[in-house]
Amino acid sequence: MPFQKILIANRGEIAVRIMKTCQKLNIPTVAVYSEADEDAPFVKLANESYPIGGKRVHESYLNMGKIIDCAKKAGADAIHPGYGLLSENPTFAKRCNEAGITFIGPSSRCIEMMGSKIKARQTMRDAGVPVIPGSEDAIEDVDTAVSFARNIGYPVMLKASAGGGGIGMQIVHTEDELVKAFESNARKAENFFGDGTMFIEKVIEDAHHVEIQLLADHYGNVLHVFERECSVQRRHQKIIEEAPSPLLNDDTRQKMGDAAIKAARAIDYTNAGTIEFLVDEKQNYYFLEMNTRLQVEHPVTEEVTGIDIVEQQIHIAAHKPLKWNQEDLQINGHAIEVRIYAEDPTTFFPSPGRIQAFSPPTGSNIRNEIGVQSSYMVSPFYDPMIAKLITKGKTRTDAIQILKNALAQYEIEGIKTNLPFLLKVIDHPLFQKGVTRTSFIEKQFLKEET
Amino acid sequence: MKEIVANMAGSVWKVLVNEGEQVSATQDLVILESMKMEIPISAEANGVLKELKVQEGDFVDEGDVIAVLEYK
């Protein structure tokens, strides 16, 4: 057994997901939960559960000291951080290791290096991975931003170096817009990440978002587990993801996989990670950022490769070598994931509240990842994603058909969800054809929005 | 009289006005916070804030009355 006991420093569907693999490996699990999550399914699923504080994340799920204390008290020798929350916090990784607890993820050094988007761009460029043309260093003030943008030409993408989830990020089309956006985004980034450093990238028009899943062990073995297409997004938040990408040809797939491996090697990366790229119609690809953690959309990769990514994370953290060579990995069939959000399907406003009835679809080639249950109170304190639905087919068309039937079967009462919106999106001819770009939702469904 | 209602469920993050205060049509009265989104609720008309029905930290449902405004 790689570990005696694993504490999951997360909540919702991903905590449940990680516990399932721990159960498969016969590793007991420890849950930590906030006051708002007392009745959550993940708390009951764990072998032991500890309350760690108030409803707001900084009172509980971001409290490193308390989480580490719980791990010690429970005798957990490893912590899985999931995604979001503390998963990409280099200090947390460091503090776990100092406490003699294995952080199931990369080294604190790698997290830090990739957490600064400016540093990440420099590292990747030096490693020979194509990056989006843009500023090499931090842009200190609005005047520098203006002169830089004049040089590369509008529109430009203004980004926060510490950014994530679209915060501090904005496309600007004119100098006026840039002047206005620079200060406000820098301030936003300062508030959210404690770092207001900004940089500028050229806008890659009509790009696809395609990312490569990586696995890297402590013995220099780095594998890519192919790509995921994540172009269906709203406000830089992914909604639908699939594997393989309908865009890539075999040659580009190979090249992007090799580039991702090169990127991981350049920083001596270990554990699971994802390199995000923007890809244009001519199959040119550019490094966007690296996520040094498990991705929300990892199940589509698992479905088409048969690899349990969480299991590999645990083995790698326990210093086991990867058991495959690159040639051993293959894509079989096609998988699509939709994210189910507690939100109004027309206004997209959050819709917390009590779930009266919850009945997910069942059947072959249907996989559910669920963080809630009937009579559960979806609290306003956390992310609106309450579940994920993944379907698999021999072909993309099969996977879409199964997904459509499954979505029609899904019953959630008591709160509003995006289920009707998801059905509209997968019925759209551009989605059916597999030619959606990152601008798809905005252009086809939110025409009145900017 | 006009009732100002919440357009989403969430908690009251900030109250920006006091009872008795003169408010203008576009002025934000409170900011609701839900699932990482902040939504300001504005006055919709010029008037005096007759009654404030929430305080910071309260949970409101969609459609709950947040404030009562008296037209001027």
C-alpha cells in the first residue's frame, strides 16, 4: 500500500472522486469539512471526518495549519489537494512536506514556477516550446502597456501574472480600453492573488483550447496522455470538454505531446500536470499555461485511455515508477464531459438552495461525478459546479447521442441548473460538427453580451 | 413605494446605504455574493430608502425583498 491513510483537502465532487480511487487501493481516507458541508456526501464517504471551521473558504478549506493538524491527528501520511483551493499553493506543498506528510502533487518549486505566468512563459520559451507572442517581462505601468500594445497591434490580451479562472484577464481592442482596463485588472489581481503584476499577449483569433495531460515520475519518465479539447467556455470557464480533440491531426497531436513532455522535463516536473495550449486553424499551437494539479476534466482522458489518473498521482507520490512507455498508451473511442452548474440557464446567475430531488442518468457508457444528493443544501459559499456527467462512445457521434439521452434523463429539482443550456449547446450544429472555438458560446448564445 | 428584490439567491456581502438616505435610480444599495460572483442590487428609481430588510451576512432567496423605497 503506497500510503497508510490519505487526507483529502477538498470538497464536493472531486473529494468523492479521489476517495473512490483510495477505496479501490484500500487506502483509508480522511475528510475535512466546513460548517456548510456537514451533510455533504464526501464527508460521509470518508473513513474519518474532521470539521475545520467556518463556511467561507479562508475560514476552513484554505486554513493550511488546521488541515495539516488534522492529518497528523488522523495519522494520514499523505494529502491530496484536488483542484482549486490549496492545490496550486506552493506554501501548502512545502508545509505538508515539512510536517512529514506527502503532498500528492508536484514539488513546491514547480508549483511556484508555473504559478507566475510570466516566469512560466520565459521557462517554456527557453525550453523551445512555442509561446504566444507577448511581453517578455512584467509591464510596470500603463504607459509601457500602451507602447507595447502599439507595437504588437490590437486587439491584445491583458493578463495578470498570478491569474487564474479568467480573473485579471481581458481582451482590449483600443488604446482607450487598455488604459481603462490596465488599472482595474491590476487592482483585481492584487485583491485576488496578492500580486498585481500584469503582462500582455497577442490575441490568437478564433483559437481552440487544447491541453495535454502529463504524467511524470521521480525517475525521469514523462508520458503524455494525449489531449483534451476544451473550447466550449463562457468567460474563460470551461463547460464541455472532450477527448480526443476533433481539431488535431495525428501529426499535431504527436508534436504537441512531445512539446508538453519537453516542457515538463525542462522544470523536472513530477506527478500529474496539464499543459494548456491555444491552437489555430492551421494547427499552430502556443503555450498558454501549465496547471500543476489534477484537472476538473481529467475523466475524459481516463475514459479514452483506461488510466486512472488519481491512482497514478498516488503511485507517483509514493515514488513508484510509471509502468508504461509512451508507445503503450492509446486512445480508444471518444469521451465528452459536461459540467453541471447550479445557475440560472438564461441569466447565468448562481442558484444556491436546497435540492429537492436528485436523480442522475444511469446506463452503460455513462459516468457520473457528483458532489450533492437529494435534500442537500447547495450553499452560496463555493463554486457553482455540483456534478459532472461523462459519456463515452465508439465515435464522437455516439458519445454525443449518449450524452443527449443522459442529459434528458437527468433530474434535479429545487435549484436551477444549466442542464437546459447544455442540451442547447450540444444540439448546436457547430458543436455537432466539432468545430467549436473559444468564442463559440459568446458568439452563438450570448450575442448581446460583450 | 417600491420593493427592491434580490435577483439571485446568495448572502448579503455589503450594505452600502442607511435607512432614511436619499438614493438615486442607478445607485447600488447592497452587494450580494453567491458562488464567487458579486451582484450589486440597485435602486431602480430615485427616492428615499424607507426600510432596509437585510444586514450583512444574511442569506436571501431569489425574490426576497431587500429594501423598500419611497418615491420622491
